[in-house]
Amino acid sequence: METVGSLTNRLGSDCQRLSHVIGNDIHLIIRNAIQGTGALINLLTLSWPLTLPTLIICSVLAIIFSIYGRYQKRAAKLMQEFNACANNVAQETLSLMRTVRAYGTEGEEVERYKRWLDELAFVSIRESAAYGLWSTSFLTLYRFTQVLAVLLGGICIMNSQLSPEQLTKYILYCEWLIYATWRVVDNSSSLLQSIGACEKVFHLMDLLPSDQFLSKGVKLQRLMGNIQFVNVSFHYPSRISVPILDRLNLAIQADEVVAIVGLSGSGKSTIVNLLLRLYQPVSGQIYMDGLPLDELDIRWLREKIGFVGQEPDLFNMDIKSNIKYGCPREVKDEDIEWAAKQAHAHEFISSLPHGYQTIVDNDLLSGGQKQQIAIARAILRDPAILVLDEATSALDAESEHYLKGVFHGLRNESRSKRTIILIAHRLSTIKTADRIVVMDKGRIIEMGDHTELLQKGGLYSQLIGAQAESMA
């Protein structure tokens, strides 16, 4: 799997190298090859016996370059890999700078970055040394060719086999041939250096587009929000022996508020990821309004789902643009403000220096405020299915209380039915859900409303008790 740093390197320096190959190297190779061919024809016309030593020297240059070229291609690939690894470390460190500073690991991260730069420097130095040997070989043979041409030409003139004018032409054409060979080889060297990068770029270009980016499949006239998981199992490809979901069976009716709770790692968020088709089930089937999920148009489906995760993802643009981000319809400023009011965000947004035009900054907004903007974004979509994956974890008590009423108000709107799925760690937010699903180790072990589950005295009751004790 490609890392972020690796992909950044592919899209940056590798594509730049590919552009240089197409726009410069290939053009120069063709031009100098034609020039060298013309010089060779003229040399053979003047005196083919004198041309043979020049051809032998050019052949020696070609052999030396073939050895150097194979090494340079390997070195170029290594340099690209080390550069990508260094970029990945830098990307990771900068994105987690708060954690790095909190743990005082700046020195370790610098060393980790320096390790890849040292590897890159080692290969670069060896590649430069190899290039120096190649250049020295060329210059030596080039000067030797000039001396040899004068000596042999002088002998031919003394034997009346060649005129001084022909010798001058011979030396000139000989120089053209040698230099054309040099330029072809030198540009080929640059070409070989770029081949490693080009191979990576072409590999990415040859990848088949994911179904997630293709608009194909069934588009329903209206999505009601009936969801059914039938014997669904899932595990990550890297951990086949660790099942995340184990033959899960779950039916969610339209206009129903369903809360899913459980211990960490029980598979709660995986259900949401499968519903959004971020993952595919290993076995079993998921149905949406009676149709298999994989038969529906994925882009259309995601337009009908509003999703809010635990970690709010906001872009470096103004708040208004963040709220209307991904909305499939044209919206007015009044619609954006309405969604913000529903998410209890309008008040704090209005108090900012530039209101809804304020550029989002990590240090400007608290975690709860970012979460409220993300919730407003989901509400603005007017989704048939609203998914809240730990979405209230960063909210204060007042905002959380307000939003509980908002979600149920949205569910009961007469103009549209709305299915709401709550993945909750803070159990106080789910007490009024129509149904609570309790999961453990990828299976459903309890199901019912808040009162029923408390009376059972099972895992849900234990979780409620443990949370009450921790807050006491």
C-alpha cells in the first residue's frame, strides 16, 4: 500500500521527471542520433578505413555506458524510494506535531528523517562517482580519437591517400560523431534516471479506477433508509485471523433511531464503514431498501447519507464552504445558517471576527466547535440516513443536550423520513433511541431499548454502571 508521502512524491517529483523526459530528453536523443548518423555517413564517404577506429571507440563508449546505465537505473529507483520515505516521515511528523511536541520526541523524528536522507546521500554520492568515471572515460577516449585521427590522417596524406582538406573534414565529422554519441548517451543517462520514477507513475496510471469513483449502478427514485445486514463477516486483509464482524445480522427500519454501543474494537465503526462502502464484506450481504448495496450507484448512495465522525475533518477554507462541502444541491446562505442553528453552531460562528467567512484554523476552533460544524454539514445535506460515529464525544453538556433534541426533530419531520444511526461511547446520548444494539467481539449480544437492557443486567447495564462511576 502506498503511503501519503510516497503518493506525494509520485505526484510531485516523479511527474516532474516524467515531464522532463517527454519534453526534453527524448527530443535531444532523437536530434543527436540523426546528427551522429549524418556524421557517420560522411565519414564513410571520405574514408572507410579511417572510420573504423572511430566506430570502435564509439562501441567502447556504448559498452561502458551500458554498464553504467544499468547501475544508474537501479540507483535512480533507490533514490526515488528513499526520497518518498523521507517525505512520508516529514508528512507524518508535521501532521502529528502536537503529539510530537507533547512527548518531546523532536530529536527522534529528526533522526528518523535524517536516516532516510543519509541513505539518499549515500546512493547519490555513489551515483555521482559512477557518473564521474563515465565522464572521464568519455573525455579520455575523445582526446585519444583526436590524436589518432591526426596521426592516421597524417600518414594517409604522406601516402597521397588523403588530401589536407579531406583530413580537416574527417576531423570535423569525427568530432560531430563523438559528441553526438556523447549527447545521446548523456541524455539516455538522464532518461534512465527518470525511468524508475516513470515506472511508478505508469503503475499508478495503469491501476483500474475504484468503483468508489465511478457513477454506475442503480439509483432509486427515493431512498427510504431500510438497512439490512445478513450474515455479514469482515476482517482486514492484513489480519485474517482477527474477525472484526462475525456473521452479523441486523435490520434497521426507515425513520428509526438505532444506537450501537459496545467495548472498543467490538466492530461498531466497521458497520458504518461497510454501509458507506469504504470496505467490502468478506462474506454476507448488505441490503438497502431491499437491493444489495453493491448494486447501488455508490456516489448517489453517499449523497443520501450524512456522516459525522469522531474526529471532525474540516478543510482550510471558510466556515461557510466547510458547511456546504459535498452538498449535492445548490444552497443559499439562509440554508447554511439554518443548518448551523440546528447544530447549535450559529452563535459561536457569528461571534468570530469574520463570521461565516472565517478561515478554519486548528488553533482558532475547539474540538467541540469543529464537531458542530461537521454536524451542520451533515444536516445541510438533508440525508435519508444520518450516521453519527461518536459525533457528540467532543461536545459540551449544553450543546449535547440541545443536539439530542435536534436529531429526533429531524427524524420526525413530515417532509422526509430519516434513519439515524448513533455509534456512541457517551451512553447518555442514546437513552431515547428507538433501539439499542450492544456488540461484543463482532457480534450482537443484546438488543432493546434503554429500559429493557437495564433490566436484563447484561453488558449494557455494566457499561452504564461503569460510566456512571467514572463520572461520579
